[in-house]
Amino acid sequence: MRFARYERTGPAASAGPTAAATAVVVGEPGEERLHDLRAGTTLLDLAAAGLDEAREAAAWAERSSPAVPLDRVRLLPPLQPPSVRDFVAFEEHVEGVARAVSGDDGGVVPEWYDAPTFYFTNPHSLVGAHDDVAVPPGSRRFDYELEVAVVVGAAGTNLSAAAAREHVFGYTIFNDWSARDLQGREMKVNLGPAKGKDSAATLGPWVVTADELEEHRDDDGYLALGLQAFVDGRRIGHDLLSNAAWTFEEMIAYASRGTWVRPGDVLGSGTCGNGGCLAELWGRTGRQDPPPLAPGNVVRLEVEGIGTVENRVVAGPELTDLPVVPRARDRDRRRARVTEGALP
């Protein structure tokens, strides 16, 4: 099953409400159509309810809701996740980007091999499969990242990898757009990335339920999905999802350690290797070729078994048009007042 979230556009908008709707997607590529789920049902509801309930919801939609052609809608991010964790599971990517972003030629740090590291990114910055993406203010080294994300179903804590398989609802494409120059400055403070990854992340075009992709699982338990990235029609990168160092189940298990994963949580695989982003190539060759993304570039990402997202890069606001953020003030350790009970 495939589930999408959309709003009507063009002439179709006059045929019904323009509020976002969640629908099951049916039909072959190029002939997709959407059938709305019961009013008010979201992908978060389906993820929490599980695959059996999702099948019933999809069957009801196909029987009861009129078909809406895909070309009459704007696809939105398929869900509004409570949290987004982005892992860094591809060794080849880590090796190349370390050189491009921080100038580190020491290879992959030993700590990377110990556990599937992740950071929390901005769930409010998600954009749809075909939305325009603005260059972040102040950035001159804008980049895409080709990833797959897993959507968590049932809640869980302190899961094993084997148990985590029962907590997978589905998968989608994730493009973690990156301002490499902002990222490089921030990560020197050892708290990044922050604004370097804050402006946009594409999620879509829909969520494919876990059962649909089981046929792609290899003997080692990895999903062997083909991944491709194109800029203006030129293929820049390609890889297999099965080249990740950890499975999604292992990532979910690690994320749940000492805390909870909840229905609708999104976990990105991290960027694949072999041109999964521009920065990896910059780090390997020592030059910015292909060049950073600029307004007018079109980035298309394709994932076998899931689909395609395609976004046009547009100009964003200039720093000169935004409120000034001052530099840190000079440190002053004077303490002019001692409060009662303060330490000596």
C-alpha cells in the first residue's frame, strides 16, 4: 500500500475542499490516482493502528471515495511526524563529507563504527515531493542528500533489532537539504549541524508500507533498493540501500534505547555513498565539481520500490534583508552581586 497526503490544485480545487487529505495511492506509474481515507484520518493514525487496520482503511477508500488523478493535486509531506532523527549509516558518505565540510583527511573516526549515530532535525521544515526549495540565507554551498526514511508504527522502548521489525510501518524518500558552508562553521562548535540542516527536507512522494518492500530484503536482512540522484537530468550518484552499515531495525532499536520511539517518528538512513550528495564528491576530488546547487537547478531522487521526488531550487532571502544576529558579547566574569545562599 501507498499512502499520500495532498491538497487539490487547479480546476480540481473547485470540486471539493482544499484542506489537506490523506489518501491511498493506486495505479501503475504515470497512472496513479488517489482515494481519500475517511475524513480526519491521518498517516499517524494508520501508523499507530498497524498494517491490518491500514489495509481496511485502504479498502474502504477504494470502494467509497472517488478517484482523484495525481496530476490534479499538490503532494504534501505524507505525514507530520512528531520527531525526525537522521542517521549517518553509509561509511562512504562519512569519509567524503568529512573532507569537504571540515577538511579532515583522517578518514572515518573509530567512534562511528560503535553505534548508528543520529541527530534530531526539524520536523517543521518538511516539504512535499515537488515543492520548490529555497537556498538558505547566507549559503553558497547548497547540497542535496539522497536518503530513505523509515516511519515507525507501534511505540516501543529498549527494543532489540528483532523486535523493532514489528515497529516498522513503512518507508519514504528523504532529501536532507544541506547548507555545507553553514554546517562546516557550526560543527566546529561540536553541536552541529543546526542551521546548516534547518531550512528544508523533502519527504515523499508517499509512504510505502513495510510489507510491500519485503521482497527486496537480501540474505543479510538489508533492503537492497536501488538509489539514484540526478541534477538537471544528469545522473550524479547511485547506490544500494543495502550498503548501509546498519539495518533500519538496528537504527530503531538504538533510537529506542533508554527512551521511546512513537508512531509516526521518522528515521532517515543517512546519505548513501557514490554521489549521494555533492559534498562527498567534493571531498574525494578536492574540487567543487559538480558545483553547489543554485537557483534553477532541479534535483530528482529515485528509490526503487518507492518512487521519485523532484524539487526545483529557488532563491531564498539574502542575509542583508534579515534582522542582524550579533556576535557573542565579550566575556565578563565580574559578579557584582552575591545572592543569599550562593556558593562562596
